[in-house]
Amino acid sequence: MDALTAFGLFAVTAMLICYALEDRSHWFVLAFAGACALGSAYGFLQGAWPFGVVEAIWAVVAARRWFRRPA
């Protein structure tokens, strides 16, 4: 497994874990946004720019949810 693949695996795993734990704390919503940003970076680095664009949009949506969600 090369470094880029490991980075992508980490990003997607972090997204899954943070999404599953969102109900426990509002910080997991922010962590999900960060993981989506990492997934976006992976998509662009890999050359799959549509995946990168969609993950960037998810990062913005999750960040908005974090800003609007009460602590």
C-alpha cells in the first residue's frame, strides 16, 4: 500500500467514524467536516477530481451544520 492509498483510507475511515459518532458531541460534526476535507484532498491528489469536488462540498455542508448546531 503506497502513502497516497493509506492517506485515502485514513480519510474515509475518519469520515465513517465521525459520522457514526455525530450524535454524541458537536465536535464530531466538525471532525467530520475535516475528514471530508481530507477526502477531498485525496480525490484531487489521486486525479479523481469529481470525487474531490463532492467531498469539498460535503466539508462545507458539515462545517455549516457545526456552526448552526448548539453546543
